[in-house]
Amino acid sequence: MNAEARETKLKELRDELLHERGQAAMGGAPHSPGQIRAVRKNVARILTVVGEEQRAAPAPSPPKKAKPKRGGSKA
């Protein structure tokens, strides 16, 4: 799954989670009792993959500072 597809799926899952939590808060009967937990786990899985990819990417190294020259003439 590429990054764009993951972002789309993550948005869909978060919308679904919002809907399920809203239903539960209003006292409605859940469509499936374990649906909220399943959606939360799927969101966590996607976020885990995104985090792993960010950590695997090489971090840009800071620019090196010029070292002072040693020696030289003393006056």
C-alpha cells in the first residue's frame, strides 16, 4: 500500500470510528459489538507502518562546521 492509499484508508477509518462512537454515545445499538475496537486497531496498524517508514528513512545530517586550523605563526 503506498502512502497516498494509506492516507485515504486512514481518513476512512477515522470517519468510521467517529460514526461508531457517536452511535454508542447516543445509546444506539452497535452494528457490531467489537466494531469500535477493530477500527481502533486498524488505525493503529496504519499509524505503525507510517512511523516505521519515517524512522527507516535516513535523517538529513546537519551541516559540518569548519574546524579551526592548528599551528600557524605566532607573532
